[in-house]
Amino acid sequence: MGAPVFATLGCRLNAYETEAMRELSEGIEDLVVVNTCAVTAEAVRKAKQEIRKLRRQNPAATLVVTGCAAQTEPETFAAMPEVSRVLGNAEKMRPESWQGLRTPDLIGETERVQVDDIMSVRETAGHLIDGFGRHRAYVQVQNGCDHRCTFCIIPYGRGNSRSVPAGVVVEQIKRLVGKGFQEVVLTGVDLTSWGADLPAEPKLGDLVLRILKLVPDLPRLRISSIDSIEADDRLMQAIATEPRLMPHLHLSLQHGDDLILKRMKRRHLRDDAIAFCEEARRLRPGMVFGADIIAGFPTETEAHFQNSLKLVEECGLTFLHVFPYSARKGTPAARMPAVAGPAIRERAARLRAAGEAALSRHLLAEQGRTHRILTERPRMGRTEHFTEVRFAEDRPEGTILEARITGQDGATLLA
């Protein structure tokens, strides 16, 4: 009997849910679980590749495919001879989905494909886990998305937006701090929509301030990725007044040209993004920003693309996640006039180069400064800005220590 094997593709939320599935499936032997991503056609191709590889390595195992790609195109994976079971995103978090696998005699009695209508799901975080990550814990506070960006398949994989009540979140974070975690990261699919489905419709800023007030022993709170146009006044207040809220935000910007943003069905314009970054920096000098940007969206001209390039400097971005546009079947953008593949790749390369230059400027500016660094490994940690630091000698893991930045090597700081 082999030990269970888990493979995670895609986002941090998927990684969180993989940890939950480890707990839900505990005791099941000869199990392989592939938690897929559906964000691009390439992500689905990689999932199939991973499934075939894991089946070759585990010929006798029960191989379960789940995640967003399994939710959006279950028939694709059900048709693969390597696959034993297909679970949807709601089903993967339910104990009963794993129960039949505990007793081999019952496997034949359970439906091979268990994927229901994700839009009918109303609950979230039915299975909370305490301690994903070794020294930094990730806490899911929201799932799903009510928006319909023209390039995005994720709402059909995750369902509509639903929130974890603040009291549940606070209690979980208290437990994590009690276990010694130094930093908590709030995660979700559309984090700034948190609270819209709860009584009194609280905002993300209300949740952040409540956590910091009710968990005074939490050293560091971090927000994963937000839609800047939905940042509420209380969140801006937290940025301005709460030193335990880390001065690093990852923004879902996607593009720097107004016409392309409209064709993407985004809710902001380029000036909104620039104004948000300026205001956040005014409230919290030293704030740094990461961003997602798509290169080669359908109808994008060189002039449109130049506006994305300029946005890197105009917003003062430090960490760039560049996505070459990849058509997703079933999305409106897939029916729009496409940009040629070589042009997409060339523009993505130029955006990445701009991101590398921005990171280099940030690293150079940090030299000589003293930072409070959370150590993740004996010789590696991260600053308040989430910048990676390498130490010259071993440091105790899981502690926050002050260290002076002595240099950089192009990708990380040295201390």
C-alpha cells in the first residue's frame, strides 16, 4: 500500500484546499489526488500531463481529479482512462465524498463523476484547517465570484461569491496564533467582495480591523490579492493606522488600457488603478504593490500594450505576475479577434522584463535598511513587503527578527 499523493496546480486557495483534502481523506491508502486549475487552456493541458505521469508512477492507486478544471469540464477528465473519480469543487470539501474510498467494497456503489451545479452552492469553508504553511498560515475567508470578466472561467469553477462569517475567521486565527503562527494571510477568489452575502453586508476593511482588534497577539496580518476598485474606506483606514497589517498588496489590474479594460469587463479604468496606488502610498509610505497583467488580450494593439507597460511605472509596481493571454472555451473573450501567438509571447516577455527591472529597483532601494523578517527556513525569510531575504548564516525558523539588508543578488535581498 502506497502513501497518498497530492498534486496541486494553480492558486493559493487550491493549495489550501489540498491541505483540507489531506485531512478529509486521512487513512485512505493508495490514493492519488490531482487538484486542477482552469485559469487557462495551458493549465488544463498541464493537469492532463500530471494525471498521466502520476498514473504511470502509481498504477494501482485510486486517482481522483478535482479542482476548477474538473468542475468546468468534468467530461474531459472522466474520458481519461487514468482517472478513477472526478469530484467537483464543492464535493471535494465534503467528508461523504471520501467515505466510499475508505472501504474498497463500496467504490463501485459511488458515482464515478460527482460534480454538481457550483452556482447552487451557498456555504463556504465547510472544512477549516489550522496550520497550512509552516510559519505563515493561510485562512480562506471567501470563495467564488459574482463578476463575469470576459476572459475568466473561474466563476464557473468556483460559483458565486460567499463569505465566511467574521466570528468564524477570528476564532480560527486565534487558534493559529495559539499554535505559534507569526503571520496570517487572508485568501479568497474575490477577496474584496467579502461580506456582501452576510447580514449587515460588512466590508473587507471591517473584517481586517476586527481581526486586529480581537487577536492582539497576532504579529502580522497580510491580504493576498484584491480588486483595488472595491477597496472600502475601512480597509484604507486599516492601511493608514494598523502597523500589523503588512504594507504589501497584490492587485488584480489585468491591463493598462481603458478600451481593453472595458472589453475585459473590468470595473476600473487605468486612472483608478493609479489613483489607488497613490492614495495607499500616501496613507502608508513604503507600501509596495504586485499585480496581475495579461499580455495579448484579443484586439490588443501595440498602443494598447504600451499602456500596460507604462502602468508598471505609473503605479510603482514591484512584483509582476504576467499572463500571456490564453483563450478559454466558454468565455466571451474566446470569440473576440485574437492577437497572433508570436506577438502575445513577445509582449509577455517585454512585460516580464519590465517587472524584473521594477523588482531590481526595489531591491536596490532596500540596501542598508533594517527590516523585521519572518524566517521561513534557517537561511530564508520575508520582509514586511513579502520580499525574499537570504541570510548569511542560520537563523531560528518561525521567528520575526530584525536584520539589516546588506545587498541583493538580482532576485532576493541579502542580510
